Amino acid sequence: MVVQKLLDVLSKYPQDKNSTFGCMRKIGQKHPNLCMAVTSHLLQDHPFFDSAERDVEDPAYLCILILLFNAAEHLVPLISLFPDVTLKHYAYLRDAMPQIVPQLPIEGASTTKPLNLLKGAESSREYLNTILQHIHETFSIVRERVPLLKTAQSNLQRLGEIDPEMYGTANFLETFLAAQIQLDQLQSCTTTQRSRAPLKESLAQLIRNCLKLQHIFSGLTYGDMLLVKQICLRASALHLVLIVRDRSQSALGPCQILLQTAADISNFLDEKEEFQPDSFTTSLLSLLGNIPDPKPGRVFREILPLVENASPVRMPPANINIRMCVARIVEPCAQMAQDNVIKVTAGLIAALPFVAEFDNLQETQKQEMRIKIKYPDQHVHTVVPKLSDFKKIMTEQGEHETSMRLRTTILLSHSVWTEASSVDITLCLSVRPGTELELCKPAKILFAPKPVRRGI
């Protein structure tokens, strides 16, 4: 009766399928004996006649499979009641949904050997410390160190993909190292001429990495924060020098950003007197403090020798408590984008349900969250979600403080198109006016504004 009521609710509210999957999972874990009694009925398995194979993408059938597979985890004899087609579907779902489909002793399904978590964590830390030691040794090389640093950068990316517990730490160090490499490459441009387009792109990427270090990661120590502020200060100074040398755009904005960054790190050092900055930061703060009228030209002339001879910023130590904010768009899903075309009369509004889940989302990041809608003609519409639309995700251990679900409705509207075209929807943090940091890959939907039909 409970299962049938849940399936009825699912048919009425298909957008709640993820909550229904989680509910079925818990029912199967807590009541395996009752599930075993109704297995044949739920699977529609006839004792004499072969039944038609059901669609594994059907949400109602998926609910039944999740229920039974989680029950079989606690009552292994239940597996003997599964028909062959159900065993094939298990192999598929185990790969597609490993977080809610448990590992069962079924031949042909992907299996993973049990790992010693303590030993694995120690191995990851040792490997991370080895990478950091190699990076420290590489910085002592004057020439041809960029290829070696990029190799270390790819190793950090791979470590984050292999060990979920090190994901935040590895990505933080990889982003910090990427900013170091860009600083090293752009520093040579302070004395040589370079084409404007690559220079502009490189500067934008450097600033973006610095903003990621400041806004996407949490769990940093005060020492980590100081190193992040120092590399942001160095990037701001280099940005101003290159903009003034380029002479193709105004240097007033970069100069203001440099002064704001310097004031921020100065306030931080006043509050945390036990921390000592590096020689570049000390010299730059002293120079900026002695300039009575900090205009871009005057600031450029004062800091140029310091920027040209700056040494690399020290890499942060391994901090396993660092977490990275990650977002996943649940609805609209990829299958919906390909199968369903949203049709609306041109100029009117189409409402689209939107559901996303976040890991390690901080309170300050909720206020900076934006939903960015990009149309094929490059027109971008930004939506500010309500704070009340963020809800904590309920787990078996209770509400998780930094795991959130965003459930809202976004509005789409455009002028007439000749055919259905793809619209990109993504989540980002608005950390600075005109600057947004994307948190996930965009979800694509097909949108078709049709011309207005005139009456006869």
C-alpha cells in the first residue's frame, strides 16, 4: 500500500522523483522482509510466462528497483527471486546511480574491492605532500619550469578525481598553482611586447583564478587566507602594470582594485599580528602607503621595479579540511532537453521548474548565487533566487549544514525563432560586478518561441 501510494504521488508530481528515490531506498533498507514478500508482485514476474521487459528509464520502475536492491543488501536471499532481466538492469543502475543502488553479489555487475579508508587517506596525504615537495623544488629552477609545474597541476587534478575526501584540497592547490603559473608567464610580459588578445585572455583567467581562491573554497586556515591575499595582491599589481603598458584601455579600474586589495590585506595583518607577509607584500604596502595621490600613472611608476623582480608566492601547506562549493543541476535533466521542446508564443513567458543541489554551500555564497540563462543569440538573463528557496538536504543523520537544495521556477521568453534552439542554464556566483564564477556545467534545453497566430 505504501509503495503504491508513493508511485501515485510520483505520477502526479514527476519533478519529485529524486525525493521518491531516496524514500524508496530507506524503505528497502528498513523493511527487507516485507519487500521480499511482494517482490514477484512488484516486478510483475509470472511463474510460467515471460513478461515484457520494462523500461529501465521509467521513474516508477526505477523506484521499484531501488526499493528491492536496497532490501537485497540486508537480505541476500532476495536476489534469487530476481528474473534475469532485473539482474541486467542492476548492472546498468549500479554504474549509473551508485549513490542509491548498493553493491550486491550479482555476477556481471561492476564491483569494487573494499578499501582500507585509513590506509587510503594516508596514501593520498603522502602523495599530496610529494607533489608539494616537487613544486617547491621546481620553483628553484630559473628556466623551463612551467612544463614541470603544469605536470604537477595535472597530478593535483587527478588526485581530486580519485579521492573524494581530497577533492577540495586538491582543487584549491591546483587553482593556486594555476595562478602561480600565469603570474610566472605574464611577469615576462612586463619587459617585452606581446599581442593584445592573448594578453587580455591570460589576465582575465588569472583574475578569475584569484576570485575562485577567495570565494569558492571554505575551511581555510588564517595562514591559507594570507597566502591567497598575497597572490591576489600580486595579481592586481601585475594587472595594473600590463594594462598601463598596453595603453588600449583605462587603468583606473585596475588601480582601484589594487588599492582595495592592498587595504584588505593591510586590515587582515593588523587583526592577525602573529602572521608575517612576504617581502613583496611588505614592500608594496609600504610604497602604496607613501603615495599621497594614488593615480594609475604614479602607482605604475612606483611599483614597476618591484613587480618585474617579484619572486613566486610560497605554496600553501596541505590542509585536508578545505572544501569546495559544488553544484549539480537536477532539473531540467539532459533527457528532458532532447525529448521535450518548450514551445511558447513569442514575447510571452514560459515557466520552467528548476532544481539544483549544492555541496559545501556557505551562507555568504547563498546571497551571491545566480541562475544564468544564455540564449543562442548570446543574450544573457540573470536570475537571483530567493533565500527562502534554499532548503537543507535531509539525510539519515539529519539536516546537513552545508548541503542545500534549490527549488524554484525560472521564466523564459524571447522573440520569434525559425526553429527550436538550445538555451544554456547554469549556476554561478556573482562575486564582482560583471564577474561571475560558474559552479557547474550548463544544462541545455530546447526552446521554440513561435509567431503569434492571427485570427481570420
